[in-house]
Amino acid sequence: MSMNTLSNAAPPLPRSVLKTVAVLICIAGALAAAIYLKSLDTAVHKTTQPPPPTPGEILAAIPLPAGKSAGENAVVEAVTKAKADISKPHVWVALGDALAQRLRETNNQTLYDFASSAYQQALRLDPNWVDAMNGMAWVEGGCHRFDASMKWANKALALAPESADSHGILGDAALELGDYQAATGHYQKMMDLRPDLSSWSRGAWLLWITGNPVEATSLMEKAIRAGAPFAENTAWCRAKLATMHLHNGASAAAAKTLEPSLRERSRNPHVLLAAARLATATAEFDVAADYYRLMLEAGPNHDALVGLGDLEALKGDSSGAEAYYKQVEELHAAHLKGGVHDHVQMAKFLADHDRNPIAALRLAEQHKLTRNVYEADVLAWVYHKNGDQPRAIDAIKRALSQNTPDAEIRYHAGMIAAKAGDNEAALRHLRAAVAMNPRFHPIQARIAMRIVEELSNGQTSASNP
């Protein structure tokens, strides 16, 4: 090679350029490796994803009820039909619906999983089966996954714009989220499409929450008169109407409303709870305890355990009360493991009974921006118990925003105002609570009366718990 050839060659690259090129090559290599590993991971993930359960596995997992009620018979019949013809979507939807009905009767939260499996099997057979989509929307809403619930219901509406069930489920989600205007629109549409117990009872409860008790009780009575294929659905309406009457302190009207269901020895947990609270309000404490124990025959129940504990506390048996309260906490721990959503009611229990205020705060603040009046009420009460009065005041304003005729909300508002030193507002709210229902709670109502007396006599709110 000649000297001329060497002299025409390109000069060597500077060291800094060489370093930059080396770094770029390393980065490119790392990216290529990452992409390759991700593809491997995706491939492995796809191959290790468990396959969906077979129809036989779904059916084998469902516990067959031993009784002979209409709801129990419906589950047995639906399982039998699904076994006979596993290839038809409608038999799986019928099974999901039967399990959903059974859950309404028993409040057995594990039935959500079985119903979900049935609806998903229907969708594997036909991805556009609207009733299965509505079934999934109902499951997701019951598990407090409202975004998923609305997604399924809207998907069903896109295929069937006149689906009353879709509008009802969307209204349910809006109600739980505190979007009462949206709930009103969906419930009205449902009533227009299918005027029956299901749509009227939904509308009635919304009217109650939004401060229209006269219209609410009238519409719920209409729902009861309409009836339903399953007696337990009518029983639910009777329990809700009795609850409305109890909030108004109308014990006789509540008893009359519940009487047909109790005469038929209903084991509907909503009926039994309303009956227990009615008996407590009328000082029939042994009767109340019997109703709570009937509830527990179907399995552990938060409201029954709290109610029994409060009855023991009323008798002055602190150790007996504590035994029930411990069971409440154990049930909550089991719910956490099982994915059952009971955060709000557990936060209220802890605040009501001055147990672990930090835990109550952690639970309640999962809904810190809520517009739902009942969630806002619990949030306010928990803030109050933790000594955070500014946040308590902000939350109780949201709880009072719909003028819901619930004495306990007024009681909380009064106690919060008293702690803030606003005795005028405290008296106004506490007197309203006692006027609505002087026995709104076996323990809290007595506190309300004591604080009213103290404030009326010009005493300070120092004794405010």
C-alpha cells in the first residue's frame, strides 16, 4: 500500500465520539434485550394464565341449597338445566340470575363469585348476550366496582338501548357514587320502560335519600302492591318501607308493614334487621335479640353482631358486649381476606364505639371525596372522633346536602357543631334528630338527649364525646 493511499484515509475519530457511540450501542443493546425479555415474559404469562373453568367445574363448585323455598328451588332447577344443556347461553344466564336472587335472600356474599362464573360462561358462548352483560354489571356493582359495573351496563345498552335492567344498574351505581341527578335519570327511564316492583322500589329509595319522604313511602307502597315472582323481593320492599317509618319514629306503621313477612316466618335478613331495630326502639330487647340471632343462623352478619353487642351494653354487661364486638372485628378481617367490601359500615362501628379511631379513619378515607350522603356522614363522624373538626364540618355538609330524613345524620351534625362551639347549630340539629325519632339508636339517642339538655341549660359542650 502506498503513502498516498494512507494519506487519503479518514483521520481517526476523537475519543469523546467513540465513547458516545459505545454508549449508544449499549443502550440499543439493552433496549433490544428488554424487548426480547418482555416478549418472553408475555409468552410465559400467556401460557401460564389458568384457563377458564369448564362448565362442569362451574357447576360442581356451586353449593346446592338444602331447603325448599322458591329461591332455593330456582337454584337447583337452574343447575339441573345447565347440566342438561351446557351449550346454550340462556341456561347460564338463568343460573346466574337464580344465584343473584339467592344472594338477595341470604346476603351470602360468596354467591357473587358463582353468579359471575355463570354469566362469564354465557359470554364465552355468545359475547353479545345482553342479559349476561347486565348480570356482570350487577355482580361488579354488588362488589363495589362501579366503574366496571357501568362499563358492562353501557355495553349492554349499546346493543339493547331499551334495556330496563341496564338503566337500573346504572342508576344503582350513580346512587352509590352520590350522583343523584344521574340516578334519577336512569331510574325514571327504567320506570318508563318497565313499571314494576324493581323499578318503583329503586325510585322510592332514591326519593327518600333526596329528601322526599312522602313521595318515597307512597312509591314503595305501590311497589309492594305490585308484588314480584319471588316473595323475598316484596319482603325487601317491606323492610325498606319499615325503615322509612322507623326513621320517622312511626313504630306502629313499621310494625304493620313488617307483619305480613314476619307472619310468613321470613328469613330475609333485611326484614329481620328491621324487625330487630323496631323491637329495640320499643324496648322489647329480648325480642330484638331473637331476631338478631335468627339472622346469625344464616352465617356471620355485621349488623346482627353489632346489634347484639349494643343490647348487652344497654343491660350494662360490658364483657358480653365486648364478646360481640370482637366478633365484628373478626368478621371484618375475614371480609378483607375474601374481598368483601364493608369499609364504610366498619368505620362507622369503630367510630360509634370509640374503638381504634385511626383504623376507622383509614377505612373511611377510602371515600374521602364521596358525594354519597351516607358515606359522607360516616366520614364526618370518623373525623369528629379523631378530633379533626374542620374536615368533619366539610364532610357533614355533604351528608346534609340532600336533606335526607335520617335522624342519625342530624345527630352527627349536632355533635360536630357542639364540639366546634356552635351551640345554636348543635341544638338545631340535635332537636331535629330527636323530633324525627327519639329512639333512632339504642345508645346514641340517649347521648343526643343528654347534650340537648346540657346545651339548653347553658352548659358548655365539654362533655361532648
